[in-house]
Amino acid sequence: MNSPDRLHHLLHALTRRRGFLAGVLAGVVGSWTGGMTTGQAARAFTGARISASVGPSGSAVAVFIAQQAGYLKAAQIDMKIQPERNSALAIQLMAGGQTQLASPSAAAYLNNAIRRGADIIVVSSLARVSGLHENTGIVVSDKLYKEGVRSIQDLRGREIHVQFGMDSSVGKSMRLALEEFGVAENEVMFKNWFRIPQMQQAILTGVIDVAILLEPNVSLFQTKAGVHPIYFADQLSDGDHSIVLAMPRKWVEQNEEATIRLLTAYLRAIQIYQEAQASGWRAHPVVKQTLMQAIRVPAEVIDMYQGVYYETVPYIDLDIYRRQISTFVGKGIQTLVPPEEYVEMKYLRRAAERLGLE
């Protein structure tokens, strides 16, 4: 935490007990923010445009809700979302200065881009893996299921099709499942899929017999293609940060108020998502609408869709993040970048403070 942020926290703590110190301390903080206090900086804000490369997945749905519910507009953030499921491409777009927000997997691509010089920071987690939410399913075709392929051990000698590829958090879940049941990686074959519509078509036409998929695809293909889930791998990664919100460091430093407002809108979206989820998607119709339109949860499976696990303020747990990213060392990562060098939670903290969540 840098000096300005410490002073903001000191101001918050002391003014609760000693209101007369507020003006003095605010003046000190102002000297660290170009002569403006936090309140003055907020009042001087005239809006920002952001280009975002965010994958339309359940784990990133709160970003889309923030836009559809009008929270970004209310925060004076004009954000254009380019749906991009490929983490590697999303990071390339940001490193090239074409976007200011991305939702990459907390996996090899992000680490390697930063190691190569991309000046990117992680400002928040998105949804986290929860063993109580069946979201990452290993499925087999009805044909294989009838032939007796009903366990991870039965996958030996078969080709496994991996949504988002083996260097993603989905690929990590596949590796953990194989390890859990004593199946060596060289006993199976992997095929990576980044173009998800093509993967969906291959499942529907019976080209794919074994796959690891994220919801709502598992439920969708149970209904439309008759696939059978044989294992949900979420319990093996309980608590992990599946994907994160990343931004260019320089842009954030030059646009602190815009960053905080963006994250405030995001936190408001999480709040109504949690309430809608608890109601079976009846509360806050904009949430169900966004799930169906932006995330493509089909009408026929929306009522059985569990959703994903969002924390009210989704901080990155550095110990967990370091452990999960370390699992890619030697399997996509050659040199590990210490997460402390690029994980920065102070902007999320300040957004939470504005909403009274801290």
C-alpha cells in the first residue's frame, strides 16, 4: 500500500472519532493527489471511455450486469465490450494498447505476458471456484456412456477436448482430476478449443466424445446432445480465482477515479447478482436477462443453472493465487512472476469503501 492510500485509511479511521481532524488530514491527502482531495477528484470527474475485452462466461457475468443495469452509465463510464474468450488474445489486445480492461484466466498466459514486459495489473478477482457450485464438468457422449465410460479412469487412451485450452484454469482442473484418480497425462490426449461456437457444434454433431466444459454448457449439452457428466472438478480447486480483472498499470495510474468508479459499478452488479441467485433468478430481472442474452444461458436450462460464486468484495487472496498459478510452472510457465508485483487491490478497496462495504 503506497503512502496516499495509507493516508486515506488513516483519514477514514480518525474522522470516525475525531471529526475536527478531517479538514487537516484531507489537506494532507490532497497534497498527494495533485492538490485535490478524494472528494474533489470525484467531483471533477467528467467521464471516461473504456474498451474491454471480456469473455462472455458465467464467471465474468457481473461485468455485463454492470453495463446492462446502468451502473457503468451512472458512474460516467462509457464501456464498449468486445467479447473475447481467448485469454491470450485478450492480453495481447491490452498489451498493445487497444483495450483497458480484460478478464483473463488466472493462469499461464497472464504470467507469461507480464514476464515478457506487458505492464498489466490485476485489480480484482471475478468469480471464484467453489466446491459447492458444480461449474466445471467432464462429460462423455451418450454412446461412450452406454459403452461403460463412466469414470476418470475410463478416459485412458481417449482424446479430451478442453474448453479454453490446457493452459487455462479449465485445463488446470482437468490435470487435477487426472491426478486425483491416478491417470497420467501421457495416458490421454488433449485437444484445445478456443472458438467455443465451433466446439459446441462439434459436440452437437457427435464429433466430440469427451470434453471438459464450463456451465452453462454442461447443462445445455445434457439437454441438447445427451452428454453425461461423469465428474465435476470444482471441488479440487475450491477457493481458486478462476478469472480476474486486469488493466494496464499506466492507464490506471493516470485514471484512478475512473478505475474506482468502474470497480464500484462492478461491486453493485455483484450485489444484485447474489440476490438474484438466491431467489432462483426471480429477483432483479436484469440479471436473468443478462445471463440469457450476454452469457447465452439457454431458456431451457436457466432454471437449473446454479450460477457461480462471487464474493461481495472479490479480493485476490495472494496465498491462494500464488499456489494456483504455481501449478502451471513447467506446464505453460517457465519463469514465475511473483504475484505481488502485479496484483493491486487498493482500487477495489476504495470502491468498497464508497459503497460502505469496508
